[in-house]
Amino acid sequence: MHPIMKYFFALLLAAFCLTAVGQISPKGIATQADFSKGEDAAWTNFCNHALYLTGAEQAEFWIVCHQMEADMAALKKKKRSLEMSLLNPFMNPKKAVVQAIDDIAEVKVAMVDVEQDFMLSLVKLLGPKPAIEFNLAKREYKRQLKEHRRQQD
């Protein structure tokens, strides 16, 4: 099978897993996140355990993951700024509004590109199955985090 097709199928399977409901968690996600040392430490430990990352894999994985998160945060900030500009009552007529909407669309495309690049990086780094398991682990962690925050209130 051509390497590009292999990555395409991995991404397709990841997209399916992200949209599926009631899926079975991977073997490493059976434990609860430990929030005693904070949410960031809980996420790191949860993810390392769920994916069975070795020390070398952890170092590479977290560099890629933090870079993706930083890129996404910058794009989200830019998107919010552009969306807020649409609320400006003094905005020039139609031409400025159309340009702002075009700019927002470009940012959204860039966000999808960042997510795709991240998934491809995970597939190259860990393989297709752990890349998909990452998305499942992230979903499960968010569920546990939401429950933890609800209990804290």
C-alpha cells in the first residue's frame, strides 16, 4: 500500500472515531485521571498512561502536542478577533464585511490544517492505532475533567 494511502486511512479512521458515539475505550484508558497535582499534570500522566508512551516517545509527543496547542490557540485568538470585528457598528459596508468573513474562513481552514498536520505527526511518531487512541484518550480526559470540575463547585 502506498504510504500516503496508509496515512489517509489512518486519518479517516481517526475522524470516524472522533465522531462516533459510545465507542469502546482503548485498553490504557480504564483508569481515572489524578487531579491531585493539577489539571496539566493530570492530562500529561493520563495521556502517557493511556498511550503507553516510552520516555523517548513522551519527549517527542509532548513537543509536537504543545506546538499544536500553541498554534491552535493563536488561530483561535485571531478568529475571535475577526469575529469581533464583525460586531463593529462602524464597519464599512459590504466590502469590509465580506473581507472579514473571508478572513475567518481562511483561519478556519488553517485550524483544520494544523489538526491534520498534528494527526499525521502522531501517525509517523506513534503509528495509526496510538494516534487514534490519543483522540479517544483526550475525549475521556475531558469527560473526567468536566466531572472533576463539577465536583469542585
